Amino acid sequence: MYGTLLLLHLLAATIWTGGHIILATVILPKALRQRSVAHLQNFETAYERVGMPALIVQIITGLMLAYRLVPDIGGWFNPANPLAHIIMAKLTLLGLTLALAIDARFRVIPNLTPDKLVDMAFHIVPVTLISILFVVVGISIRTGWLF
Ligand code: HEM
């Protein structure tokens, strides 16, 4: 069971973080250079089909892995437990990601024009950096880098 959860969590992580790195480093610079909303929209339409299910898998498997590490949900917020630091960090990153995604989806994307591409960049770049932080926090359980 643990192996399957970890496999699904890591597969979804490759899609979420990998997709955002491609978006931020290849698609976004091209869209900004050419002032092309279509470039971004074409990628978003294709990516959404795998990216959104990947994020949902990520959240479900992440919560199950967290429950396996600390089998008492109240304990997830106990600052005295180093494992809780990892869970709290993941939940904070998730909150930031959802806030940026909702703002992009309902405020920026519906009215996207070439002039608003910079506004979109201010969503894409932070979500990409946060997606990398998700991985760094996740592996910290083994590396001890952050906690
Ligand atoms: C896009 C979002 C996410 C990404 C990219 C991500 C990525 C990762 C990675 C790379 C690992 C390391 C696995 C290992 O070294 O074995 C990990 C572990 C972990 N993640 Fe996530 N994660 C994400 C979201 C979440 C969420 C929302 C939670 C919920 C609290 C979560 C909870 C965990 C836990 C508890 C572990 C440790 C698993 C263990 O080794 O027992 N993750 N994650």
C-alpha cells in the first residue's frame, strides 16, 4: 500500500512540477516575446487535462501519506513534532498554490489580453517555484535539508 501511494504521489509530482517548469521556461518566455495569448492558451488547454488530475492525485495521496506518518490529524499541527513540520509546510504550499490558481482561473485567464500576460507571468512563476518547493519539502524527510 505504501509503495503504491508513493508511486502515485511521485508520478503526479513529475507531471505537476515538470509541466510547470516547461510552462515557465519555454512557453511563457515565448508568449511574452511574441505577445501571444494563444501560445499560453494552447498549452493550458492541453496541460489542464493531465495537470489537474495530477494535482488531485497529489493531494489525495499526500494526505494519505501524511496520515501514515502522523496518524492523528490534530498532531499534524504540533510544532514539537518534526514530521508535522513537513506536513504543515506541504499544506501551506498547497494553500498558496490553490489561491494563485483560483485567482488566475477566475480573474486573469477569462480576460487575458497581450497586456495582461505579465500579470499571468506573476502567477505562473510563483506556482512553478512552489511546485519545486513541494519536491524539496517532500524529500526533506530523507535528506533533512529543511526539517
Ligand atoms: C504538487 C504537489 C506535491 C509535490 C510535487 C510533492 C512531491 C513530493 C515528493 C518528491 C516527495 C518525496 C518522496 C520520497 O522521497 O519518498 C513527497 C513526499 C511526501 N509528500 Fe508530497 N508533494 C506534493 C503535495 C503534497 C501534499 C498536498 C501533501 C499533503 C500533506 C503531501 C505530503 C507528503 C508526505 C507526507 C510525504 C512523505 C512521504 C513518505 O516518505 O512517507 N505532498 N512529496
